[in-house]
Amino acid sequence: MVRKRKSVGVSFSGHGRSRRFFALSRRNRKTGYAKPQYDLLVRPWTLGPTLYRSDAPSSHPRFRPDNLASQSTKPEAAESYRANEGMTGQRNPMQIRFLRTLLFAIVMLCMSAASFAQIGVAITIGPPPLPVYEQPLCPGDGYLWTPGYWAYDYDYNDYYWVPGTWVMAPEIGYLWTPAYWGWGGDRFVFYDGYWGPHVGFYGGISYGFGYFGEGYEGGRWDHDHFFYNRSVNNVNITEIHNVYNTTVIHNTSVNRVSYNGGNGGIDRRPRPEEEAVAHERHIAPVAVQTQHAREARSNPEQRASVNMGKPAVAATPRPGDFKDRAVVPAKAAGAPYAPPANRGGNPSGGNQGRQENNVPRPPVHVRDLPAPARPSAPNTGNPKLDQKYQKQQEKVFAKQDQERQKLQQKQEQEHQRLTQQNANQARTQQVEQRHQQQTQQLQQRHDQQQQHLQQKQQPANRSKPPR
């Protein structure tokens, strides 16, 4: 009589790919030998489960195949088992799938790490001081002031100045939290601004005009009207009557430092009230703000290596009005600024010693993507068909724009949480890698949708040959 052994482990059966519990050496009643199975043992001294073949050779005498075969009551079963013993080295389809999945995961992790190594590698020197400039006249009721800031262009390895400007609030009751730079342990990290019911943490940077490092003193909402504080805003009271005058007293010394933390940066952490703001509903920079920053990037005179911290366009009356008569130039640089030797180079050539800077950086965030171009009106010669296709294009465009804004808002909220939690460099790197994957997947999905729509409309757009 053969004594049954009961040893439970999670097994993956080849029949129907079901997952059931098996004994380590469950015997077949007809043949008398143990079936090859996959068992998953959870051992307390290892970091995780161990996958093994129950018919594989083992150092333990109870689990050796020879011992299992010798226990059989039928000699032909033992001979059959020994004859098939050499087949145990062949790969099972489940093993192959497991190994492929494991190798694919390792490759993706390596690609993510390599992609992130290209991000922010040059941003180890803080942005220039804030330039000295005047605020342009408010263009009308409902406009809120958004202060200027230094952004970074990876293609030129240089900072460029995004002028301050007046922007219409996207919703009644919403205020603007400015963007700022913060030291992340081994590099500077940029935190974009956002709209929300309250002003959050912006690094303690004193941008002026109501933004003095904490909160906003430039105005307030009263029901559906915004009231401007004349003491810090340039408002024409003959056109805008919802104003008040409150003198703002600064408890801290005014400086032109444009970043938080690091060597020489603002030493300030978010207060509990500012941490609570990070969990509120936010709206990412609106389209006119994104276009405004893009135009500043394309203007060589806005680069720090060219203007030496004194941009020709320091502020504009409206977003994108870089050639308006009311454009305000900087009076002076915030402090003497000398750009590093590797800043401001032409990415198209002439810099053989730093070829890695000539490679365009992949988009990390949604805000790094180029502005989507509206689809051109179809012209098939059939007005009804053109109208149908135009509606389809507009529908896809609106949906994609909504997805972009939603993902951008989500990424900005995660940036704010990292700041509030004072996350370390490893945590920040992990989040940035995830943001890059999200952005690239969004871009690829939108490109595929546009191509699919064009292919769908292409056959109908072909005019019939003349008879």
C-alpha cells in the first residue's frame, strides 16, 4: 500500500489553464506515477514565491524523481517515467510566456530609466534673478495678473523669460498660483502654475504685484466680480470701478531670487493651509497661457544668455502680445548674471563637444507637447459630406483637447503633492518617469486617432473620374 503525502502549494494546471490546489506529488490512479505540475511555494525566508516543477530533481529524498518512480506499484509505469525523464528540460508554454513577460518588463524599465536620464540633465544651475519691470495697464474687468517667470529650453540649454501678463480667469472665483523652480536634491524641478479657488504654495518667491511669497494681495472676488487692489495693481479707475486701496506691508525683505531651496534659494516650506490647497480642484494653464509661453520660447531675445537677465519683453498687456505698443521692457536685471559657457548654443550645429544636447528631449509633460493644430476643412465637392466630416473632425479635436487638459491637470496636482510632502529624489524621479510614459502614450493615441479618421474619410474624399 502506497502512503499518500499531502503537501499543499498553488499550482497552475495545464488543463484549461485553471488555478487549483495540488499535492506536490499527486499520483495518477491509472499509471501510478506523479504528474509533472507547476507548484508555487511561499517560503518565509525568501522575498517572494518560488516557481518550480514538482517532477524536477530535488535534493530532498522525498521529492527526488527516482524515489517517486520507485514507489510505484507498476513496473511499466516506472519505466515510462524514467524514459520520459529526459523531457523535463523542455520549455513549457507557460514558462516561455513567463520569461517573455519578465524580459519585456526589464527592457521597459531600462528604457524608462534611459529616457529619464535625458530629462533635466543640464538643470543644475538655478534660474537668473527676477528682472525689474513695471506692470502694464490692466486691459479690462475680469483680467487677473499672472507674474512672469524663467522657463527652460532643453534644445538650447538655456533659461528664457516668459513675460508677465493679464489673463481672464477661466472661472468665477478662481485665482492664479504662480509657477516656480525648486531644488530637488540633485537638480532643479519646475512646478507649473494653476488656477484654483485659493492661492497655493509657490516657493515663497516674491514676484511682486500682489504676489509677495505667500498668498495674493492684489485683489479678491466678491460674488461674480473681481475687485482690484490699486496699491499693487496698475488699473484705470475710469474704466474699472470695482477697486479698493489697501497698503500691503511686507514682513520679509524683498529680493529677486527666483527659486526655492538649494544654494542661495528661498528657504521656505508650505504651511498647512497651502498643503490643503494642493488637494483642491485645479485648472491647468489655459490655452492662451500655453501659447504665450511657446511664443516666449521661440523668441531668441527672451533667452537669458542673450539678454543677461534683462529681457526686452518683461510683461505684456495680454497673452501673446509681444509686439503691442503697451509691451513693457525690463528696467534692469535682478542681479548681475553671467550664463554658463554651455548655455545658449545653437542646437543645429557648432557644438561638437556636447552632442547629447543637440538631441531633442522627449516630451515629459503634456505642457511640453506642441499645441494641437485644428483640422483643415474638408473639400470633397459635396457640401453635405464636407459638413459631416467637419463635425467628425471637430468632435475628435474637442475630445483630444479635453484629454490633454485632464492629464495636464493630473500631472500638476501630483507635482504639488510632491512639493507638499517634500518628496526625495527617488520618488520625484519615479513620478517623472510615469508622467513621461503618460504623455507619450497620449500623443501616440491621438496621432493614431487622427490617422484613423483620415483613412476613414479618404475613400469618400476621392472624386470620381470624369466620364
